[in-house]
Amino acid sequence: MTERLAAIRAYYDAGHTRTLEARRAALAALRRAIVAHTDELFEALHTDLGKSSRESYMSEVGVALAEIDHLSRHLRRLMRPRRVRGSLTTFPSRCRVVAEPLGVVLIISPWNYPVNLTFAPLAGAIAAGNCVVIKPSQTSAATREVMTKIVAEAFDPSHVAMMCLDHEQTDRVLDEKFDHILFTGSARVGRDVMSKAARHLTPVTLELGGKSPCIVSADADLRVAARRVAWGKTFNAGQTCIAPDHVWVERKVADKFVEELTRALDTLYGVPAMESAQYPHIISRRALDRLVGYTDGRSGRVVYGGEVDNERLRLAPTVLREVPIDSPVMQDEIFGPVIPVIEYDRVEEVIEYVNKNPKPLALYYFGRKRDGRSVVARTTSGGACINDVVMHFAALNAPFGGVGESGMGKYHGEDSFLTFSNRRTVLSAGRRIDLPMRYPPFPPLGVLKKFM
């Protein structure tokens, strides 16, 4: 492993990845390989997660291609040195900021959106001129196999290397020196990654998760709110880091909202949802058993769904009411199609709850926009939507990431390029004029103050 990483480092040091032409060619090669293997990716994603080809394109392949296209379109501008104004103390000189590659980057991607969360950050890393090591999840094995083929076709193995490692091997690779690590996964593993990176003072981008709250006020359009919550919570069977984790509904409209929510769930996938070809399955039996545990009565009363198919790893969309705040479903990130509905009287109660708990990856509010802006201003989260869920992820010109326990650092579009770049300040001084005040003996303090 050390020898392989040394070869990758030598490839980077030789300068093969730095030019505009090389970066554009790398992005184009990645795009061609993804397109060539799209049908195989669809089949693999169906095997691993039960995703339909339409959902796989919307949430995986299409997102990766859009990221590649966006970076390709703006790459010349992003690489261009940026002139910045100097000051009287730097006269006579010119100052510019140059975005240069970091070097060798490690991307550790998860199983829930394996194509999207591997190839989208990869596009940013190669656009910035880096060499990349990818460690994909072992869990989504069929998709990993196709992605390995794509990477092998698109890149020299010393430019981008896919390393399919077990836990012990991953520990060893994290002991190696990288110039940046991007990890997507749980907060528990994120802490381990950050601890390993700290030994080399390696910067990290951590995209973690957490319990992203959704707030529905009495003046919301309940039909629209219910439909969007139902979609966000069942897309990929709820196995989405920015899915609405639980829903706070103003008490006087709670019954009406649940009525609209169940109607929306019926409409999205039909009844029963588990028979729909559009409805994904849970990744593993262990994950399914954990989710089924939320329906045993300790986490509230099941008012919709709850049916289980152990053979096909499917859990019907499930709505819970009368949910105790200290119940199991309110302790950990749900990561599945279980929707706890909690009633509130005053939005200040919800704001206090959100602020007392770890900062979430996302926060959602349905109601008047000015009230939504007020809630956003009084809370903290990685991202937020007013009158929608999840869709801020699709904004290619905006940064995506967490805050606090939900992560650190941002990527997507230009922010991906900047994340994987060193913004280097380069000052070019004149040779003919040499101001004497910078040298001892220094002038009086009053004179110095005029120049600072």
C-alpha cells in the first residue's frame, strides 16, 4: 500500500495533473466512462438498494454528471489567478491569489448514494489538479464493482486509484500522509478519521449527518408540506443524510397534517408501497431490524404503515404519533422511512430543542417565508430549506456540508474546487523603489501610523 501511494505521489510531483488541458481531459474521461456504464450502474444500484433507474439517475448518475459539467464549464475561470489590491505598505508590488492543487487526496464514500458521493467530490478533486485515492463502501458491493471499472477505464492508476479496503486496511491507509481527506459517513467514524488525520495535520472535510428537524406551522400549505416531507423521507427509503428526520407540527393542525401525509404516502408509491417497483429497500437486515425496533411501542404509536418484508429488506413508510422526546427514535439518526410526528404549541419550544441538541446537517421549515427566515436565523444547521426539503443539495453554485457534529467543510461546484485547492497569495515586488521605512532604524511612530 505504501509503495502504491508513493507511485501516486510521484505522478503528482511530475506535474501530469496541473494544466487546464489535463484537468479538462480528466473530467471528460470520467464523464465518458460513467455514461458508458450507466445501465450497469442502474442494475448495481437496484441490487444494492432497490433503486429504480429513474431514482438512480435523479439522485446518483445525473448529479455526478451535472457536477462534472459544471466544473468543466467554469474551470478556466476557477484556475485564473485573481488580482487583489495591495496596500501602501506593500508598494510597489502586485498581489494575486493562485489556486493550486493540494496534492494527493483521499475520498472515503458511503453506501447510501455510492455513485453521487464518490464521483461528485472526485470531479472537484481532479478539477483542482489533484491525484486521488478513493475508498468506497464495502456495503454497496455491486455498485462498487462497476465504479471500479469506471475509474480503471478513465484514469491512469497513478492519477486516480480505487482501493477496495476492509476496516483493518482502511485503518492502515489512514495512517499514511494525505494532503486532504473527504469523508462521508457517520459521526462516530468521522471522529476516527479526524483523529488519524490530526497526526499529519491533514485537513478534512467531514459530511456526517444527524437528526435534521422539519417544522410545519399552522399557516403552512399542509398539502404541499405533507407531499414534500413524504417524498424527502421515502426517497432512497429514507437512507439520506439530509432527509427530514422528524417533523414538528403545530398542534392545532397536527391531525390535518397527518391526514395529508398519509394521503401523500398512498399517492407516491401506492398501497402497499412495498409492492412498488419505485420503492427502494433497506441496505441490510441489521439496518432493517434497527428500524423495525422503532415500531415496538416505545417510540410512539404507529398510525400508518409499519409492515415489514424481511426477505426483500423492505419497510413500509411508517408514521408515528405520541412520540416521547426521550424515546429511542429521537436519540439517533433514523436513516429510514420512519416519520415521527411531534406536536408543538409555540415555535420557541422547537427552536430551544434544536439549539440544545447537536447541530443538524439540515433544517426545514414550512410556513410563511418571513417566519422561516426567523427560525433559520435563530438556529444553526449545515443547510436549510423554507417550504421544501433536501433540494438545497441540488444547488450546484452553493456550498454543501455540515456544522458541528454534522460535519465540517463544504463542497459542490466552485466550493469543491476551492476545498481541494490551496489558495496561495503571491506578491511580486518592484526592484527599483525600496521604501526605507521598513528597515531600521525605524522612523518615528507617528510617521509609521500614517502608512498603516
